[in-house]
Amino acid sequence: MPRARTGFVRRRKHKKVLKMTKGQWGTRGRLFKRSNEAMLKSLFYAYRDRRQRRRQLRRLWIVRINAAARINGLSYSRFMYGLKQAGVEMDRKVMADLAVRDAVAFSKLAEVSQAHQ
């Protein structure tokens, strides 16, 4: 029985990896072994950093809400506590947007929060 060669299966795998690492510097975009390492690392970084982006955005929203709350005479924690007591269910992304774009609406939220301390 003749020996079966890997042939097209291996070539297909190599082409897929090399296509993903196209544009990388030096051998990371040319040689399969280096490309495979680079691809695995880049996929790991992409997965990790998608989660880090969510963390960083939440931190940014909290900073913006805190700054706007302090303008209205409240700390961030007091502001959020008052909103929770008032039953206001608004996420931080929307509140941060209000703090930046619509100061009047945010000050009304601050009034509601202060009323329910």
C-alpha cells in the first residue's frame, strides 16, 4: 500500500495561518512556525484585550459620572446610592453620556438622587 502524504491538508493549514499573519514583521509573516506562534499570541491578546476594553470603559464612565456628580455637590457613591434608593435603573454608559453631553438632565438625576438619600 502506498504511503499517504499530508499534501493538501497541511498546505491548507499553512496557507490559513500565513494569511492571518500577513503584514507581520520579518519571519513572523513568512515562515509557518514563526507565523503560527505569532498568530496564537495575537489571538490570545485579542481575547484578553476585549475584556480589558470593557473594564477600561467602565472605569472611564465612573470617572465621568463622579466628576459630574461632584459639580452637583455629591460624591459618586452617594449619587449612585441615591439613584438605587429612588429605583432609577440606568446604566453607567448612559449616565456618563448624559454627564458629558447634557448637564441639565444629569443635574435632574442628581436632584432625584439627593432627594432619596
